[in-house]
Amino acid sequence: MEYKTNYISANIHRLLHLALGVWITIMISACYGDKGNYDIDLPDGPVVTGLDSVYQAVVGDSLIIEPTITGLDPNQLEAEWRIAVPESADGRYVYEGLSLRTVFGLKAQRYRGRLIIHNTENGMKYFYNFFIQGVTELSRGSLVLSEEDGATQLSFIKPDGTVQPRIYEAINQKQLPANPKHVFYLANQFTGNTPLGYWIITENGGVRLDVSTLAKDELKPATLADNFFLAPPQIEVGSMKAHMQGVLMGVINGKFYGGTTTTWDQAATYGMFGTYAAGDYELAPQFVMSLVNGQVSMIAFDRVKQQFVRINVYGAPTFFGTQYETVNGGIFDPKNVGMELVEIVQINNADTYAYMRDQAGTIFELKFNVNFNGPFTFTAGHKREFVQQSLIHDDVKMVATRTGNIYIASGDQVIQYNPLNENIRVLDTRLDAAVTMLKLSDDEQTLIAGANGSLYYLSIQTGQSGALIKRIDGIPGVPVDMTWRE
């Protein structure tokens, strides 16, 4: 009896497996024959217009977002607005209604938003994403660094030209370090120009400011000394430049430092200085930063060995010294120049002009072109005595445009110098005092000259020779540097 039962059970299992196989075959055949030639009747959805991708909201002011919603009966629609707010306890703010009307009380930073429209007739929901960028009245304008009777001052210029002098001291109730050198607006160009802060750099220190409040930064290292993982006992800044990833790079204590970019740009350690680029060298303060085919390199000068040196950025600055091939070495030897560097400028990431002083005090102009991204070459162009010796001195102010002109401050005038034909021309506008600052606008159509309490905006576009566009007064002391945020 037990044998019979097992026999029947085994046959039943075989029949079940056979039936299952037939069913699967039929289903596969049916799916294969289904060419998708059928209609799906989706319900009509709302049509939303007038909803921008990014909204600017002034902190403390009204924020109104009122899109137009058509295609469905508004009586059957409900809407919910969600704003992601990481700093809040709930992580988000929620508002109801077909329009968003509120007072923007968040910080001056970017927030992610979502509009959710609910069709109450059929339960369908529709999602629309956007961003809100919080701003303050200080989010747009220019910052001017100046020196007034030995004290460092910072002034803010509103878009309408109104000057708010000594604004750092008014907001922070402190005085800036002495001997101002640079002011930078830092933004990460690799992440959509994410604003990262302002840096005020002085000869022996510096301060980082919040981009929207101009208060001393509370979240990231707020002083230059704190921006080192291990700060040197003394800090002497030669010069610094803003790297396109929103960090500082430059010469400190004769060595080359670069802010770290290997972490999230909102992290407190982003932009901090590790060790300097290792090597046996002592750099002059002046250097050139070039961007060619997405690769950053520096032309610097060893003031002890009197030679041009190569520094590349491979995650961090790396010193390669004279690891390059010299071309046209008969014109001059870049590895043994035998003179001291006074100033260096570069035109359009290509032709570079270095102004050198020999032991007799004669100023020479060295023209050259480098390829520091491989193959590594240094090509000498010319070496000649500069056409007007009195223009070049230790405190010379000089900028170069991509079109090939070099502008040099000379007393209360600005000189336009063309190095191709050595032509010198005095710009039309004469300033009321000695020029202490030269800056180029982003489009290089305007030259901004600073002199005793004033900024002069001069037209240098094609066919113009420094005509005065506008003048802004009220800067305390003498301008040293400036930056701006559009």
C-alpha cells in the first residue's frame, strides 16, 4: 500500500510539472506575439507655466511664486510646496496652496524646492522641481580693499554706485589685519559657480567672510592661519591667486601652497592648505597661473637660483623646478637668468613677459612661451632693454589683456604699452592722484584704476583710449584691490 501511494504521488507531481511547463510556454508565446499595439488612456494632467528653475529670494523679504496652472478644473486641484531645509529640525518647510506666498526667513544659500499638484478626482500627483537662492543686499556688488592711515579697510559698492565705507569694521566690530594685499571672491566653477566666500589677504594674514553677510565665516576656517592643517610659525604672503575651483593658491614664505580640492566644496576642510609643494627653492612673490586644455600650471621664479621654474597642479601643486626643455636658449637661459624678477604678466595663457633688473639696475623685458602640460618646453622669444625704464619699479602696477596690450600705472596716469612694437600711449583720463590699483573688468573692455579715495572706470574697448566711463568716490584711503559679484 505504501508503494502504491508513493507511485500515485510521483505521477501527480509529474502531471503538475507538465501542466506548469505548458502554461509557461503559452504565456511566453502570448508575450512574444504582443507587439504593444494597444492604447493606454492616461488621464489629462495639469499644464504648468511660469515656474522658473531658480528663484532669488531676499532674506527677510516677501517670496511669491505664482505659476499658471491650466488643463484641469482648479476646483479639483490641491498643491503643496516643499522646501528642503537641512538646518531645520524637520528637514523641510511645507506650504499649501496653488501659489507660494511667504516671507523668506532662511539663510542666504541655495535650497531645493518641489511643487506637488494633486488631482483630487483621480488621485494622480505631479511633481515640479526648482531652486530658491537666498540673497541679501550684500549679495551683489563690489568689495574694495584699501589702506587708510596704516589701517586696512573694506568698502562695499552697491550696484547703483552707493558706497558703504569701512563695512567690515561696522559688521564685525573688529579691525582687519594691517598691510592689505588682495581681496578675492571665490566660487567653484566646476559646480556651477557655487559661491564659497570672500578672502581678504594681508601681508601676514587674512580673513574669510560669508558671501552674503560679510560677517567673519563661522563654519569654515576664518583666518589665513586657521586655513592651514599645520600653520607655519610665521606667515609672509608673497602673492596669491584664485583657482577656478574656488581655492587660493600662491606664494607664502617663499614656498608654493594650494588649497585642497579633493573633498566636497561645502566641507570645512575644502580649500585648506596642507604642506607646500615639496622642493628646494625660494620663490619670488610674483607668478603666473595658466589654464590650458583644462590643466593648471604655474610659471614662477626662484629668486636665489635666478631661474624660472615649473609648478603643475595634479590634485595638489607639485614642484617640478627646471624639468623642461629649453628652446632658443641662445636668446636667454631660463635656468640661469642672472637677474631679479620685478613683475611678470601673461597674455591669453600664451606669451609671457617678465621684467627683470640686472645688477646695474637696468630693466630688461624677457618674452617667452611655455608648455608646462607636456611636452614640457620653455621657448625664449626675446630679451631687450625696456623702452621706458622709469615705468618699471618694485611697486609697479601692471595688467595685461588677452588682446595683447599691457597697462602700466605711472604717477597719476595709465600707460598703454604694446610689446609687439614697443608703442607707448598715455590714456586719455588723468587721475587726481597717483594710481595705486589696476583691475580689468571680466570682459576686459574696462580698466578700473584706483587713486586716493576714488575708482576710475576707463573704456579700453576697440577704438577707445581710456575715456572716463564713471567715477566712484568715497573709498577710505588708497585703493589696493577689488573684486565683485554680479
